[in-house]
Amino acid sequence: MVKATFKDDMIKFPFPVSSGLVELEKEVAERVDVKGQRLSLKYEDEDKDLVLISCDDDLKSLASYTTIKLLVHVTGDDRLANETSHGG
């Protein structure tokens, strides 16, 4: 399960991490209505650091979490949504 926060909105949807980062970015972009824009997806790790998901291996490392909480940022937009933490 993925929970993604973009600005003041949160979306929640099932997503198999095996589908990869490109598909995740596409799904998030469609749901928050920013299709065609480059996204940056981050999660908060156990040390409370925001970590960029930059490739499929990064995403696969989160497969053990029951819920992956993401912070969505449109590249070029310097406003970030509220910080979130991961669940699991």
C-alpha cells in the first residue's frame, strides 16, 4: 500500500513495488493531476531522514513495509508537502 502526500492532499492506493519506480511515478502523477511533470519521491527512514527513491532497487528495498508513505515533490517546484514517516 502506498500513501503519498502532495501539498495538502494525501492519496492512498495499492501498488506492487515490483512494478518499478517509473510506474509508481506515473500512478502518483495521474492521481495528483501533475501528468507530464517530473516527480521526486521521498520517504522518511528509521533515522527520520528524507530519502530520495531514485531507482527500482530503492523502491524494492521498501517492499517489507506494509504501507510506504511518500512525500511527492514536482521537480522545479521548491515547495514540499508535509513531512511523513513510513509505516510497517
